[in-house]
Amino acid sequence: MIRQIKACIFLFAVVLVTFLCYWPGVAGGFLFDDYSNLKDLGVYGGVIDAETFNSYVFHGWSGPTGRPISLMSFLLDDNTWPSYAPWFKKTNLYIHVLCGLLLCWSILLLLRNMKTVSENDARWIAVFACAIWLLHPYMVSTTLYVVQRMAQLATFFSLAGIVLYLYARLRLMLHPMRAYILMSLAVCVCTVLATFSKENGALLPLLILVIEFCLPSTGKPSWKWRVLFLWLPSVAIAVALSRYITFADAPWSNRNFNMVERLLTELRIVFDYLLNLFVPRIEGNGLYQDGYVISKSLFDPFSTFFCFLTLLFLFLGAFIIRRKAPIVTLSILFFFAAHTMESTVLGLELYFEHRNYLAALFLFLPLVYYCVILCKRFKLLPVLLVAVLAVLASMTWLRAGLWGDSDRLKLYWAQSATESPRAINSLAAYYIDNKKYEKANEYMELESERLSDSSLLTIRLLLQKIYGSVAEEQDFSLAGERLKNQQFDAQTVVGVRTIVETVLESDSTEYAHYTLQLLSTMEASPKYSQFPLFIRLTAYLRARLYLHLQEPLLANELYSLAMSRYNETDAALAMVAEMGSAGYPEEALVLLEQASGILNQQESSTLKRSRNSYEQEISYLEGVLKKATEPNNIVTEDL
């Protein structure tokens, strides 16, 4: 009993230290993807009723599932936008601690299933292993990056499923019916919850299969149950992923790598993950990983081959030592299995630290396991473990302190990641914010020449000149020619839209004409014809520019074209409102009729609000616009 209390006290101390280490980082602000994922909280004046709740929670765009569980969790912190980042970060910290406690419980149950150590040793192994994970500085970027609550919740529900499965497995011989019900619930319910938090939660059956592979045959569920609940879902995931396999030269036109290059590069990245997990550092390049060197072949760069051999050795070695060291096998295979979705054939960005939040759960277990086993022979091992925790805690505290100041954090990343266009863009923004306009332009001129394939830098340079009112026609022409040949990605789309919005704010008709020429140059490239997003966006942007130039007929024609390409009611009504607010009610009425037709054709399941709500809005707009066509009436800007 006393030994059990000691372990509980130590676990409580670990939780307390975790809060203390992370607390400086709670003060930080929102970053990057936080804005795009959270701004919908305020689209309809906040999430205040069932309709706005449905619109926000069930119409997410971050992944195929929409991730409604994660979106719903953000409502714990606020129901509108803009908001206050520390509220969200505190909740992330609570989830991180809960994940750590579930990890501790899962390791304890795992060791009870293995029956290789005493109960007292199992408690201390569980506490120390979860402490390393909780206090590891590599987890800071997931916990203090608000939007990565999605990765946290997928991990939380995966851990809940593992705990419930291992708990039921211990009781399989005594109460088989109840145990099978619990195990089935663990796989089915927790997989659904994890998947609707983030798609890699669908890997839970595979992760449990890995755990079962490393457990003794005693107490193993029947082969029929394993086939139905573990093997079939795992094979289904493998089949689904195999459909993405392609050997085309450019399978993803918004990426600067093909599938073979991605797989080769991921060898080095996964090795880098392992290196950072076992040899941690306070901070690296953070979210500025877009400058990561692509592996063109197994020997270019040569480190690709070295990483391939190392990972192959680990993978094959895990099977060879399974009977003698199942704990080691589990930690290795679980790590690889958790990377199956995000680090293989899907055309995602290459490098993100948060991909290890789930993968690293059992990675430190062998280290702690053998330290505790050998501590009776080597008395200093427990002291060494505590020293390791102290080092990790101090590094986490320092890293969290850096994350607590978002501006300083982004500047640190920008100065570290010299090959990252995003980092260069951020550093230029820092110069602009500090009114060093000439330095910003000089810096961007040099960097856009050095990294000549980056559309982000091309757009940034033009934006800076527009913002400073020093842009000339040749600047727009040069940018258009560069963009026509540069790599196209989501940043290009956002950048082009930002150029148009900046030009509209400048009230310059010359800039509006130059921007129309820029769009024409880009549209002439066959590359851009492959992107429906860009095609429909350019029609919309052209409409806004012509509206700015007071050419309503051309604007109306392009708005109509954009509406047909978007084919989405919310976008259509927004365009109607823009045309009407600009003082052209007759043209807006024509567009409104088209918007009404789009609403009638759109499936109710894809609408962000109820159909009745849209019909009321259309009726209201029609009344306002018809009234505005009468003499001595105008449409106000708050239409």
C-alpha cells in the first residue's frame, strides 16, 4: 500500500511539474492555421443556436471527416471570433495531461497483461514512462498550437480505446462475454471518436493489433474476433491508402515533389523525428519546414540511404527480438504504425512535429522498463531517471516560454530556417512591422532571386511594393511571368487574393489594371488550368477589380461566372451583397436570381444553414434591392 501511495505521489508531482513547465506558454497568441480553422466561429455572429452550431461543427474543411469532434471542443473555450488564445491553450494543456494519465494507465495494464514484472515495478515503469512523454519538449508544439487539439483528441480517444481493450483483455478468461463487449466497444466507439477528431485516429485497430502482436498468447481474443475487429479495419486502411499510390511525375500539382520523392524524403524525416525524440532540443525550425531538402533518389542526398538502412534495421529487428524483448518490439512497431497515414503516400506536407504526439506514446517505455528492472543491481539508475526528467522539464519550460511570445517565436523560427520561404516571408513582415520598408524590399529582392521557385516570395515582394506605393507596371509583369512558371500551392492562391485585396484598399485604378494583367498572365499558363480553386477564384477576383473600376457590366458577368464555378449558396449570396453594396442593385437582382437557382440545386446536407434560413435571406435581399432600384434610393454598405 505504501509503495502504491509513493507511485501516486510521484505521478501527482509529475502532473504538477507539467503544468508549471507549460504555463509560460499559455500566454502565447494564435498561429497560422489557427485563424483559418477558428474564424468560422464568428461567421454568423457566433455559435449561438442549433443552426449556427450545425454550420460550424459539421461543415469543417480540415480533412475528409470535417473533424466535428475537434471543432465541437473549441466551443468549450469560445463561441465567436476573434477570440483570446490563452483560453484555448489552457484546454490543450488539460488534454495533454489527461493523455499522459491515460498513457500511464495503459502501460500499467499492458505490463499486467505481459506478466513479466511485479505490480510495484509495473507502477513505477508506467509513471516514469508517461512522465518522459508528458515532459518531453517535442510535445510543446502540439500542446501550445491551438489547432493541434485535433491531434491531441485523436490521441486521447486512441489511448481511451487502448486502455479499455487492455482492461477487458485481463478479464477475458473470467468474464468472456463482458470482456468481448468491452473490447468491441473499445475498437468501434473509440475509433469513430478518434477519426472524427483527426483522420489518423482510424489507425486505432492497427495500433491495438500491434499491441496484441507483442502480448503473450495467454488471454488472447479468439481469431474470429481479431479478424473482424482488428485485421479487417487494418486491411481496409491499407487498401484505402494504396489507392493513393501513383508514380506520375507530378501527382500533386500543389507540391514540389512526387510520391517516390515523398517516400524517400520521409525516410530522413522519420529518422529526424527519432533523433529529436531521443536527443531533444529546446526549439528548431518549428512550423517553417517548407524548406526541407527533397530526396531525389536513395543516394541524393546520401543521408537518405543511411536513414533507410537504419529504419529497415529497426523494423526487421523488431520482429526478430519479439519473443525476447516484446517491449522493444512494441515501441518500434507502434511508432511506425502511427506514421502509416501521415508519413507515407498521402500528398500532405512533409514535416510536422505533431505527427509524433501519438507515435511516441510507447517509444520511451523500453528505456524505463530496463532501468527499473536493473535498478536493484545499479542503485543510481532511479537517480538517473529523475535527472533525465529534470532535464526534459527544464527544456520544456524554456521552449514553452518561447511559445508564450508569438512574435519572438516567429522571429526565432524565421532566423533559424534560412531555406524556408515561409520563414523569409515572416522575417520580411517583421521588418515591415518595424517600419524598415527599404530593408524589407532589399531583403525580399535578394531572397526571391535566391529561391527563384517560390511563388510565396514573388507575391510577398509585389505586396510590399504595393503596400509602400512604389510598385510599377513592370513589377506586376515580372511577378506574373515568375508565377506562371513557379510552383503552385495553397499559398499562391492566398497570396493572389491578398494582392487583389491590397490593391482594392489602395484605391489605385492603375494598380487594378496591372493586377488584371497579372491574373491574365497566370491564367495563360496550362499549370493553373488544372486547379478548379484558382479558376473560380480568378473569376471572382476579376469581378471585384472591375467593380472597383466602376465597370458593373463586366463585374456582373464575372460574378455570374464565379457563382457558377463555386456553385455554393453562401459564396453566391456574398457576391450578390458585394454587387448591391457597390450601388448596382439591378445587376445584384440578376445575380440573386442565379443564387436562388444554386440554392434549389444544392443538396441540403451540404448547406451550412437550414434551407429556410437561406430562403429568408434571399427574400430579404430581394426586397432591399428592389427598393434600391426606385428613384432616390441607394443600397447601403451593410447589405
